[in-house]
Amino acid sequence: MDQSLKSPPVLALDDAFHAMIEASRSAPPPSLAARLDSLRRLRTMLADNEKRLEQAISADFGHRCAVETTIAETLFLQAEIKHTLKLLPRWMAPRRIATALQFWPARNRLLPQPLGVVGIIAPWNYPLQLTLAPAIGAIAAGNRVLIKPSELTPRFAALLREVIAAHFDPTVLSVTGIEDGVAQAFAALPFDHLVFTGSTRVGRIVAEAAGRNLTPVTLELGGKSPTIVDVSADLDQAAERIAYAKLLNAGQTCIAPDYVFVPEPQRDAFADKLHRNMLQMFGTNPANNDYTSIISDRHYARLEGLLRDAIARGAKPLSATSPEDPAWKKLRKFPPTVLIGATPDMAIMQEEIFGPLLPVMTYRAADEVIRYINAHDRPLALYWFGRDDAAREAVLARTVSGGVTINDCLLHFAQMNQPMGGVGASGIGHYHGEWGFNSFSKLKPVFYRSPFNRMKDLYPPYGTSIARI
Ligand code: NAD
């Protein structure tokens, strides 16, 4: 084994943090060349360890579809690195800001400056992407980065720690342990910026802990992302695209369509098409390698509970089998399930589903749907299918959400130039591309006084100075 790939010494969390703070306060900000070098190292690290990372993630899930890991994690990160390498010189350059006439011929510049040390707390569902995508933005902005992965992906966390230690100085980028108590201690550290990706419930706790240090936060949270099928929609196309987006990573995606609203007369036909698409894409064999497992027995049981409660209260499932089927349960594969007849008071319509269960709700007038969405937490994502421009614009204008994809799902997330972030209960702040660079920088306004300016005319004794300018 390559000696450089041995596990790093376990530094106490406090020591790791203070070493980073000390380095960030004593060294000048990293040059463009140093940042590009770090990003290229990250690229090499990912390429050299792609298979191992994919296998570790799969072992943590029970089974994670390898293609999904490649698309949603590795390729996504490689694209983000490529985009950043190309545009970083432009992002780092001082920005010209207009100067008001009375200050001429002075100059204004906005100087992007590293904040210092950025902490990243990540969830388990896309463990590689959600630890490293914020790190790319933070490193590009010249920061040092400490990452805390989720305790639900222990094999991945150990491997990430190992490979990062092999490629980076520990005061530039490093990964903490995931033992009990680390998460809370991590959130309590006085970072210069903290990025938290996870549930809204824990997001509140982290925001409180950060608030005590006045640490600015980016909170990438969850919630229920509604999907609206307009009467003008092509039902076949909508059903296929929604089924795919819902079942990617077995529904364990923060921006997965959580529930669908369809016009009442089309409910049964649409639910049937959804179900048929699900079967066609992922089959009826739980050992199918394209279908990802649920992360833990506890999460599987939670989904079973949501389904059981909905059925007991009158909802009807469309599914190849029940989640209690031992062939599925032993692999923690949850049978894709469309649910009709769910009502807003059921638990499945109150909490984020985060699994392959899809309630199909009905409406008579588009206005009902807008009112329903606005009566609930601001969603992280919203999806709209249809061909009626006026109906689409009404939904866009009257609902507030983290992001929107029209006539498909998830794809707004993959746009490198667009900000990623929630609103209200689904999050605070943005990242990805230049948005991440800006979030993790202090954009410092600097005024360069001109020797020729008449400012001196304003000094006391004031006399009639106001009249003189
Ligand atoms: P979670 O909130 O349970 O955990 C997220 C992270 O927070 C983990 O690393 C965990 O160790 C840490 N944590 C737990 N308690 C903590 C505490 N008291 N103080 C500090 N840190 C603490 O979330 P999860 O189950 O890992 O992930 C699923 C959730 O994440 C879903 O709600 C999903 O929608 C959301 N999510 C959001 C995005 C996004 O980009 N907005 C992306 C992925 C997942």
C-alpha cells in the first residue's frame, strides 16, 4: 500500500480547527496559483479514487447504484471544478464600482477576500457531492476548509479523510471524525463561515449554535418540493420525468419531487402512468443494481410507517409489492409506490418523504394549488409541467421556492451559473459557481481617495461650506 495513503493521525477537533485559524491569520491569502493548485489536486484525488469512493458509498447504503454515484457525485464535482478553474481569475479580480460625481476623480473597487476558515457539515444522501461542492467554492475563495461528514456514511467518511490527508496539508483542507458529540462540537466552533446541508430540524440547531459566535451560515435544508401537472401538460412525458426524478437515489434526494398535484379528472390515468414508468425503469426485482437501498433500517421503518398510516386512513397504493416483502426488506430496497387518495392531514403530506413514495393529489383550479403551496413552508424546489405560458407564469410569480425546473425535475440544480439555495424553511444563502465564491468571500468595498477631490471644502469651520459644494 502507498504509505502516503495511510490514515492520518487523529487530531482532536479543536486542534485541527485552531491550526487552521492560526494558519489563516498568519499567512497572506492564497494566490490564484495556489487556489488553482488545490482545485487540481481535488480533481486528481477524485479521479484516482473514484472507484474506492463509489464502493465505500455503496457499502454505506447497502447498495448505491454506481451510475447514480457517477452522475450525481463524481461528474457533478468534476464539472464544478472545471467551471471554477476556468472562471476563477475573473471572480478573484477586483471589481470596478461606479463612483458618484461628487467624489470624482476617486475610484471604487470591490475586493473579494477570503473569510478565513469555513466549516462544512454534510448529510449522508449524496455524501461526496455535498462535502466537496461547498469545499470547491470555499477553496476557490481562498479559505481553509474543515469538513464533517455524516455518521450514517462511516466507510465513506473514513476514506474521504484518508484521501484528503494524502493530498492536502491539514491546515488547508481536512476531514474530522464522526464520533458521537463531534457534530455538536463542530457547530459550536467559531468558524468564519459555516455551511450546513441537512434537515430543517437540525438546521435550526446549527443556526443557533453559529449565532452564538456570530458565524455567518449557509443552510441548505430540506422540505417538501411540490410538482404541478397543469391541464396543458403532456401526461406521458410528465409521468416519465417525474418517475425518474423521484426514484433517483431511491427518493433520497433533497430536491426530489415530494408530491404531485394533477387535475382531478386525470388522477387515475396519471397515477397509472407513473407507476408503469417506475416498473419499467427499475423493474420488479429488488436485486436490480440500478435501484439504490434505503440508508438504514430506521429510515426504512420510517417510510413503512408513513405508508401504513396513509393506507390505514384510506389512501390506496400502486406498487409491485409491499415494503414488508422480505426479498425487498432484507436489501433495504423500498418498492416504488404511487399513492392516491392521500389527504393533507396525513403524516406523508406533512413531513418530507425522502424515499420512493409519491402521493398524487388532485385539484380543480390552479389557484387551489398555489394557495396550498403558499400555506406551507417555502419549498426547496418546485416543478411545473405544461404548455400554457400564462398558467406557468402565474405559478412562477405567485410561489416562492429555492429553485424551479419547468417541464422536468432536478435540472435547475445542475446549472453551474445558477445559485443553489433554499428560502425560508428550506434554507439560507447560496452556493455553486460564482455564487459560492461570493458567499465564501468578504466582498470588501475600498474607496481610493483622489488628491484632486474637493472634500477638504467640507472640513470645519463649516461656515457656508454646504453652499460651496
Ligand atoms: P440531518 O440534519 O440529520 O444531518 C445532517 C448533518 O448534521 C449530519 O452530518 C449530522 O451529523 C449533523 N448533525 C446532526 N445533529 C447535529 C447537531 N445537533 N449539531 C450539528 N450537526 C448535527 O440530515 P440528513 O438525514 O443527514 O440528511 C437529510 C436531510 O438533508 C433532508 O432533509 C434533505 O432534504 C436535506 N438535504 C438538503 C440538501 C440541500 O442541498 N438543500 C441536500 C441534501 C440533503
